[in-house]
Amino acid sequence: MNLFTVSSSPHIKTRDTTSKIMLDVIIALIPAGLVSIWLHGVGVLWIVLLAVVSAVLTEYVVQKFMKKPVTISDLSAVVTGLLLAYNLPPGTPWWMVMVGSVIAIALVKQVFGGIGHNFMNPALAARAILLASWPAHMTRWIQPGTDAVTSATPLALANLADATGSATSGATVVMDLPSFQDVFMGNIPGTIGEVSSAALLLGAAYLLLRGVINWRIPITYMAATYVCTMIFGGVGFYDAFYQLFLGGLILGAFFMATDYSSSPVTPLGQVIMGFGCGILTAVIRIYGGYPEGVTYSILLMNVATPLIDKYTQPKIYGEVRKDD
């Protein structure tokens, strides 16, 4: 006679732990950080270290104050600090870095219960608040290899070229856009972590191979952005492809829209999340007053995640529908 032990769900066990998953994310983010240090100098390293240390200390202090178990060993605060730093310009003042870390950990993460309970990505929420509070500091871009401050990123120039070209009824508009090689390798102004598409894609491939993330959100996100950029922006195949590598699209699609706590859990829900982010990103980039739409598109879809999960849950076997 066979005996079975009956217990409550979940019944699927894995050797993966939060700390192992977060360590994989940290490893995947290292190439982009190294490229940024190479391009912008050692000052980038200090911003990254300050963001990480501030995030970890904030989590420790808040959990001690709230008399909760200290969980800084799970490395989630380290990942939040890294992602926040990667969303900041290379010349961000030290005090803004610390304020951003406190906002991300204390207000967005711990107030709602800590890891697994935050309803939006902490790093992106902190970036949005910093951008609204100190827009001058958050939009000061530095050209790699120099100390010169540029007034626009390639994405802003590309959008300006599209707008100017359409407004001049077919007149030829010459904009000083960087080559695709410079864009792909990172020789462009931008935030610390978004400049090198090659380094980000290398890290994304690592996460996909390790099974930390799946393809649904990032691929549908980029595909929707590509199609909507052509439709709404009236640009060609190449121009839309070129813009996929500008701004924080790759960083957002692979490293932040896939956040476990703030993204849908169902396969269909993840596809909806990706398409929603892509449509919103294209709309904000083309019609909005700010050329980058990744931050706000992901945050808006984070808010919609509970509703997406509610209507994409698979039917339970044997479930009886209740009559209204």
C-alpha cells in the first residue's frame, strides 16, 4: 500500500532562492556598468557604489525600525541600488543618488511590505520622482570621452528630426545623429546603464539562459515599440529599428519590466504587459513632451498588473461557475 503525504500548495520545489536570482541579475548588469565606467570614468563607479550602499543601509534601518527581520542578505536591495544608478546621468550629484535610494527602498518597497509586495518597480519609481523634482540634474547628459555637457540624447535628436521633417513638408533635415555602431556600443550620451546596447543584450542573454526571465515581456515589449513607432511616428523600418537601441528601452524591457513583484504571473498576462509597455512607450516618445517613455510606460503597466492577472488566470479544474 502506497502512502502519500498531502500538504498545502505550492507543490513545485526549486533550488532557486531569492539571493541566487538576485546574484544572477547583478552578474547580468556588470557588463553595462563596466562599459559606462570605461566611457565616463571612475565617477560612475562612485555613483553605483553610493546607490547600492544607500539602498542596503536604508533597507537595514527601515526593517530594524519596523521590527521586521533584516533581509539585506537576499541581495534585492543591491539590485535596486544598481538599477537606480543605471537610470541616472553620469554627473548626478551624490545627494540625489542617496535621496533616490531612500525613496526606492523606504517608500516604494518597504512601506508596502518589502520584496514581493511592492506594486511597482522601486528603481523606476524613484527615477520618476527624481525627474519630477530635479529635472535639470536628471537631463544633463555627458558625451563619452569628454567633460562636455550635451543638451540632448540621440533619442531626443531622432524625435526632433522626425518632427522637423514632418513639419517642413518633405524638406531635407540634417541632424547630427550618431551611427548605429556608436549607438550599439555605447558611444553616446545617456544614463549610466542604458548607453551600451551590446553590454545590456549580453546580460539579457545570460538571464534568459539561466531561466531568470523569459522572452514574453521583453520581446513583445520591443516588438510593440517597433511597430507602433512606425505607425505613429511615420518612420521607416530602419529608423524604427534604430530607435529600439536608444534610451532605456533595452534596460527597461529585460531588467525592469520583468520584475517578479510588479509584473503579471500568467503567460498571457506577460504578453499583455509587454504589448502595453510597447504601445505606451511609442506614444509617449512620439506625442509626449519628454522624449523617453520607458519609465512611465512600465510604471503604468505595473499599476495595471493586478487587473491583468485577475482576467488572465487559467480556469481551475473542477471549478463551478457561480450564478450572479
